[in-house]
Amino acid sequence: MARYHVYGIGNALVDMEYEVDPADLAVLGIDQGVMTLVDEAKQLEIMLHLGTHHHERASGGSAANTVIGLSQFGGSAYYSCKVADDELGHFYMRDLLEGGVDTNHHTEKEQGHTGRCVVLVTPDGDRTMCTFLGVSGNLSTNELVEEALRDSDWFYTEGYLVTSPAARAASILARQIAEAAGVRTAISLSDPNMVTYFKDGLLDMIGPGMDLIFANEAEAMGMAGTTDLMTAVDYLKTIGREFAITRGAKGALVWDGQGLIEIAGNKVEVVDTVGAGDMFAGAFLYGLTQGWDHQRAGDLASAASARLVTTLGPRIAREETQTVLKGFV
């Protein structure tokens, strides 16, 4: 029996979340609804503009949100990442450990700045992210902990790593180690911009084919170069043995390797969609690691992500995830 249900690798970003109006995005010249990499000066300009806005902070990064979600359901997880020896770096590691996730906190931290993600949430619940990677942009094979990876049921990586050659190489090596050790592999495509500008790099990360791919509709269709969802389904079958395409309020489509399963959506009042896809992946992987079929795992994932979008922030409390889980056990 493996020590960890999921070994993840991804960016370590302290999320700083603000509620804004579309006019704020226009003034700042920011495209709504996607993740944009910015330098520190641009991010500080954004934060200065929003100086009077209240904000919350939490340890984030797409894959981090996923493994923390899995941990909150009762799964065991390890997360490899890179933070600096600064206040935000120490905050990040404490938050991960308090979230029940083991990590490479024992490795030496370098000088510099821990990554930050300014999350701008508009009244329609849409999220726009401006990310300064800091030292997370230097994530490399040095952060891999092979013993933990080999002692896991699943390896999980995020598409955001494609923007850094060193991080992309680390993700590829981790996938290769996992495949050699019989560990199942999964990836989230993460963001439409990653698909638009880094498709070739994502295909390098996917390699000969992932066991499981997570994508939303825009990402799936972008990878396939189509505006037709079913054409995207057929394309994903060529790069993933299984996959889940999230569709917001419409639920999800799941390919279990043999048939296409429709996962129903949950009607809720949307406040903030930040982390919805991450939670879906965490809940879905939790279900699979418990031996559930894809229908049941997908229903849990849909319910959990629906609960998440009713509040601000990329995560909900452990107590809330346990309340969602009780409806499925």
C-alpha cells in the first residue's frame, strides 16, 4: 500500500484575493478571466491601485489547491514546490502542513521572493489572475522527492509549469519516474492561455499519454483546435487514457476509458470561481483512490466544486468538505 494517495508538483503561490469591478480591470489593462504572468513591478502597481480593497491570503497554486482539497476529504498527499526564505515562504509552508499535506519543507530555501498571485474577482464570480512567480519560476528537478513520488498511487502536475523550462523539465522527469514505478499520472491543463501559447510544451509534459487529464471546455477545445466539444472529446482520447472536462453549471463529461459519463451540475449562487477546477480534481482523485467508479467520483467532484464557488477563495474549510463527503458515503 502506497504512503501517499497523490504526489503533486506545482507552483507555490500565496493567493491575494480582491473583489473588484470590471472598471478596475480596464484601468489596469488586464484581460478578464485568464491568468497572466506579470513582473513584480506590474504586480505591485496592481496592488497599489487596489490599496483600499480588503483582501484575503492563502497558500495557493493550482496543484496545491488540488492536493489540499484531497487531504481535506481524508486523502494523503505530498507536494513538491519552491518558496523563498521570506515571510510569505514560511507562511506558505505552515499553511500546507496545517492543511495536512506533506512537503519538501526540509529543503534549503533560497533568498528572493515567494511567488504571489493577485486574484481579481468580479461581481459575476469570474476570476482574473496576475501572477508573479518569484522563486517558484526556478522550480526544478532539485525539488523532486523521488522516494515520496514512487510511494504514491498517483502523480499530479499542473499545466502552469509549462511556462518555465526548468519547471517543465521537472514535471516531465517526475512523470517518467512515476511511469517507471507504476504510479498513475494526471495533469490539469490549468488555463486557456496555457493551451493557446504553450500547447507544444503541454504535449511534452503529457508525453506518450497521461492516465488522466483534467480540462475545462475552453482548454479542451483549444487543445483540439476546435469549437466543437465532441471533437475535443475525440482529441483528448488520443492523449489521455481517461479525462474529465468540467463545464461549470452544466457539470462535467468524464471518459473512463470505455464510455462517456455525464456528470450533473449543481445549481448554486456563484460568488467566486477561483479554485473550482482544482477542487474538482482533488475530489475526483480522492474518489478514485478510494476505489470509487468514475460516476461516483465525478458526482462528488461536481458537488464539492459547486460548494466552493459559493464563497470567496480557492478553498473551503475541512468541515465543509466533510459535509459534502457525507452525501456520498
